[in-house]
Amino acid sequence: MAKQIDALMKVRDLPVGFTAKPGSTLEFKTGDWRSMRPKLDRGKCSYCGFCYIYCPDGVYQDMGKDEKYYKPDLDYCKGCGVCAQECPKHCIEMVLEEV
Amino acid sequence: MAAKPVGMEVSIAVSEAVMLCDADVVAAYPITPQTHIVEHLSELVADGKLDAAYIPVESEQSAMSSCIGSSAAGARTFTATSSQGLALMNEMLYRAPVLRTPVVMVIANRALSAPINIWNDHSDIMSVRDAGWVALFAENGQESLDMTILSFRIAEDPRVSLPLSLNIDGFTLSHFIEPILLPTREEVRAFLPPFRPIVKLDIADPISIGLLGTPESYTEARKATDDALTASKQVVSEAFAEFKKHFGREYRVVESYRAEDAETILVMMGSIAETAMTAVDEMRDRGEKVGIVRLRLWRPFPVEEFKAAVRHAKNLAVIDRHMVLGVPDGPVALEVKSFLYADEVRPNISNYVLGLGGRDVTRDDFWHITERAKQPGAGQRPRYELVGVME
């Protein structure tokens, strides 16, 4: 049902009212929109959580008290760079996405 | 059915019809000349005569947002607006058809600002003519009530499931007291089945609505909506036929008056046709072969029915109540000309714009238009005639 979001569909195959099952955005992997990728220097990271809070797409995941850092889910990260801009320790660098 | 008509303001008749249709939700913001409709509905809800949620929203944009949401939740939904209020709804108006939410909206047609003007013409509905709503025009008070009942039946038909606007001329209809035959609740219930939505927000079977349509699907989503709107014409005609069986009054998507043998046909929409009928009777008495073709259904445009109604005419005088600034024809004339362009034999089509911002439309105007439409070269005029303009 969510396939309509980024796959070609025939008019007659579209769900009436252009609806989808809830949560279908999870199937919409926006990571391939990215041209720059956040690269974390864990040595400088203070585990403050600014990247997690500021990320407009909520792609940062808390890796927990043992690991003490936040990791972006690159399936969804669009590479906007807000995390790198806001990081108080300047430990996130935006690097060119190599295909 | 009530045996005798009662004197009633048309706005009140429309509100009473919404009550008789058992609307579940009314979300509206008052604006002249629609005000009496929503004021009376608010009273009916407050007095317990209509078991509905009345949402006094803070703007028309919110009114239409609420309507789309409540319709998607399976509630029979009504709103009404005019002019600037319709303009403020614009963003939401384009969403309702694609989401297939059958909201019914009465538009008490009023001119768009500037200059600010509260009186009647068709510039408000014409500004949203492409939004994908079914659009009907009423001519008088009884039609306004009947079309309100029909609107719910047409919009909510599972083969349609589209929002519908019923256009009644501001003041000219909305504020006039007319004799009205008011049906009973039982009669309306026998005609109007309960609302069974084809798209429904349901906790037991959740769906998401209002989704992103990427370049891969936007075209197809628009086409699906256009297909549904185009197909709704058949349901409109069926609903009219069924209405006749229940209430005895007959309506067609395209109405004709003394047009069968007319050499000159006046094409129009809305309440001015009442005045035009009087003028046509006078002209007929003088031997003038003139008649009226009135579009009751504006969207989807009933092309075949319209062509059949005007096929034999020598001259078509298309009357518009709105100016398309920067274009030499009014909106109705533009479409009529394009539909007839491919025909081998087509009438002389001339266009007249009048009745803007509440300017009176008189019998003399129709005499004048008929004379002008018969003149040699009328079909070759480069632009519309703005009737009665002081230059």
C-alpha cells in the first residue's frame, strides 16, 4: 500500500482517496536523497544529545549508557547537516557521500 | 410533503434542509451573505433540533480543515461560506476531492475584493472552479432547499464520494423570502440513505490520509480524481430522477426554457434566469425566437447535454457573472467555445459580462443581449461586452 509513495503506479491500482496503512513512511527510505553524510568523531563526543534533539527527521538513535553516543540511521538521514551545525563539541563533520 | 408552501427566507430554508438531512457536523465561520445559514444552524443545534457538533472555528481555512477531518471520520458534514471566506479555504478545497471526502458546502455567491464588495456575482466560485468539487447552481428558493437535500445524496453516493458546492446567489437568493415547500424528516430520510463512507478513519482498521504524492504518483492521483468527478454526472442525473419520484419536482443537469425552436439562446447560471424567463416571455410575445439554456451542473461540465440543448441555435449569447482579467472571454464562454470548436456547424457565440458586484440585472439587459447576439458578426467579436459599464 505504501508503494505509491515512490513507485510508479497505475491509476486503477491507487487506493481510493490516496490512503496508506499507518506508519508507511518507514518504508520510504529517504537516505538516497543525501549528498553529504554526518561523520562522528566519538573521541570528542560528550553524549549531550543535541544531534538527537535537533535532527528534523529524528534519525539519531541513543546507543545507550555504555556506548555513550548517538548514531544516525542512514536509511533516513537526508544529510541536511543540522546536527553538525548544532553540535557544541564540533565532533560531527559532513563528508561527501561516496556512491 | 407539506400541502402548502410557507414563506421563508432562502437561507433559513437551506439550514432547515441541512437539519432534515441529519447532518452530524457543521463547521463554519460567518461571512456576509452566508451568515443567516450558519446562524440558524447554530440555533438548531443549540435548541436540540439538530443532533450535530457545531464547530465555531476561527477561520474558513480551519472550517474546511475541520470538515475534511469530520467527513473522513464518517460524519455527514456541512459548511457554508462566501467570497473572501471561500478564498481563505482555497488550500483545503483542493485537498477534499483527492481524499474523496464528501463535504457539502453552500456558497452564497459574492464578489471577491478588491474593491471590497459584499454583493452578488460569481467571482468566488470561479476562483476555485478547478479544485475538483461537484458544483451545482440553484435558481430560486425551492431549488436551493431541494438542491441541499440532493447535494448530500450526490456527494455521499459511494460512486461519487466527492465534495460538492451548491451555489446560491448572495442576497438575490440568500436573503429573499420565498414560498417554500418543506418536506418532512421522514420524507427526507426515505430519500437520503445514511452516510456510508468509502474512505474512513477507523481505529479498528487505521489508515493514513493526506499523503505525499511524488512525481511517480501525483499524475495518477489527479487522474483518479478527475475520473471520479467526470463519472459523477451520471449519478447526479440519477439522483434528480429519484428526487422526482419522491418529491415530484423535476430537475436536469442542463435546463431549457422555450429553447426548443429558439434561434437565439441565452446561456446562464443561477438566479438571473428567473428575470430572463420574464424577458423571454415578453420577447416571445413580440415574435422573437429566443430561449434560455441554464447550467444547473457546472462541475463536471455536462458537455453532451449542453450541446444537445443548443445544437439547433443560430446564436448563442453566453452570459458570465465574472471577468477573467486579461482574457477576452468570461469563464462560461471560454468553456462553451472550446467544447463547440471541433463541431462542423456551430452557432455564433458572443459573450456578455454583467451583474458584477451586485449590479442589478434587468429584463432590459436580456432584450439588449438578444439584439446584440443576433447582429451580423456577433460571433467574430474579439472580446466580451461588459453590459452597462459606464465609460
